[in-house]
Amino acid sequence: MNKKIEKLESEIRNLNSEEASDKNKIELKIENYKLEIDELAKTVPEIWKSKNEEFKIIQKAKKIQELKDIEKMLTKPMIT
């Protein structure tokens, strides 16, 4: 849904100033998507939210470690 919101926001930026009614329609769609996201977020159990945060932390740590490994490989002197 966030992608849909981003797409609609870009459509608004591309509209001419004369297309106010189109802009209003798009803004209403964006607001509806945001409300839907809020409603869905309320239905997610707290335990899932905490597990999701833990998962994000683990994924970030893995990504950092991978980047460090790549950096080590790139900075290692080449033996010829």
C-alpha cells in the first residue's frame, strides 16, 4: 500500500494547477490507503510486532556483517 501511496503522490506532483479535482480525488485515495494501513496495524497482535522488530534488528546485523566481509575482501592485498 505504501507503494500505491508513493505512486499517487508522484501523480499529484505531475498534475497541472488546473487539475484540482483530479488532485482532490488522488488525495482522497491516499487518505483511504493511510486509514486502511492504520486499521491493519491495529489488528496485528503485539507479539507479532515485537517479533517483527527483532527480525529487523537481526537482518540489519546480518547486512552489516556482510558489508564488513565484503570490505575485508576488497581491502585485502592481492598476492601475485
